[in-house]
Amino acid sequence: MSEQRFDVWASGNAYERYMGRWSRLVAKAFVSWLGCSADLRWLDVGCGTGALTTVVSSRCRPRAVLGIDRSEAFVGAAAAAAPASARFAVGDAVTLPVRDAACDVAVSALTLNFLPEPGRAVDEMVRSVRPGGLVAAYVWDYAGEMALLRRFWDAASSVDPAAAARDEGRRFPVCRPEPLRTLWADSGLLDVAVTSFEVPTVFADFDDLWQPFMAGQGPAPGYVAALSPNEREELRSALGATVPTAADGSITLTARSWAVSGSTPGGPTCRGGLGGGPRDAPGEGARPDRLEPP
């Protein structure tokens, strides 16, 4: 059975409870780290349920924001939840429906590792950004300190050794600092920087942690959906035995992500340094009046 059989993306609400709520926490740290000026045109590639798009819209004072995702259901969920100023379109990350140099900043959250050729997606982001613009992304640290998934796959492998082949830490080697740095450099980006963010993932109880795995959205939930009831219960028990449970039943874990950024050659920069420093005014030059699919 192919790995993609488990990578299901069909329900915005289910994904939001499973992973979107944690991505929103990372998105706040991510946009602060980018240190971009106001009044810029942003492109969010693989926008999902709009976690990053919403944070950009509310915190970065953008001139325009366009979120693109190939899942119609996710685009619908994002449009319903994001500020009215944000716009969304169904599209593919490797053939973005925007003109050359149409935006100042292209970002992507938790998407690159699910693409068969992530380098093509980065090249498309570069094409879409003006000279001196910014291309950046973040992904989970699947092999390390994304504790929810690390504990899940360790538990799954303990009861089903074949589950190791589905482990996102093994499947997605790009989700490490040096592969990300190389991916950005190979696309011609300059001043490439990589950092990490850790956010708390707090669950009210074990049911709050376990139930999103039952919804079939993503590799781990897709794996759970394919199990028999007895196998599912065995996995549930194995996972429950590994998580730290407080006296009130709550469970506190942490999730680490890796983030990467780089600038396209030439032109005025979108920022004055990572983490926010003196910021350059947004360049005008060849930017079109609007950022939108053709």
C-alpha cells in the first residue's frame, strides 16, 4: 500500500483539531522571526485551513494575502475562518497560479514534505517573488521533538513493527536543518537562515489527544483508520501508557518545528534582519497592482 494512501486531506474541521491549532501557535513565532515590513503582498503556499494566512493578515498589516491549496475543502475552511481581507484559491504548489514577481513574500507551513518534489515548489515560490523578496517555510521536526507524533509512531511501531515504514520521521528527511538549508540554496536564494520554534501542545485529557487520530486527516490518522478495532485499541493503550498525565488528567507535550528563509537576488529587501530590526520600505518596482490568480 502506498504511503500516500494515508495522507488524506479532506476535512478542514478534522485537520484543525488534529494539527491546525498547533500550527497557529508556530505561525505567530514564524512571522515575528521573518521581521517583514508592512504593506507587502504575501503568498501562502499550501495554506491548509488558513493558520498562517490568518496570522499574516492580523499581524503583518499586508497589502494583500493570497492562500493557495490543492484541497477544495481546506480552501473553504480557510476562507470561512480568515479575515475578509485574505483571499484563497485552489491550486498546486508546483504550478502556482500567480504571475512572475507578483508578491513580496512567499511562505509555506507544514506542506513541503508532502510534495513529491519539494524543490519544484520552492522554485515556484522563488518565481512568484520579486527581486529582493523573501521565501520562507516551516515544517515539523518529525524525527525529533514533535512529541505528539514522535510518541505516536513509537507506540505504533511497538505493537506493529510494519508501522515504522509509515513514520513521518523516516518518510520526510527534508524536515531537518541541513536538508532545508540545501533546498533553499539550490533554488538560488541568498542569506539562507534556519531556526527552530517550540510550542506547547496541551490536551485536556487523553481523549482530547486521541480523538483527532480517529478522523483520518494526515498520515498518522490515516494509519489509524486502516486498523481493525482490536488493533486500534491496542495502539490506543500503548500510546496512553507513554504520555505524561497530570493529576487533573491533562497532558502537556511540546512541538518543535524547523523554519527556513532566504531572499531572492536583487532589489530592496522586505526586512531589516531576522527577528525584526530596522525594516526597509517595501519596494514598488515591477510589482503588479494586485496579487491574484490569473
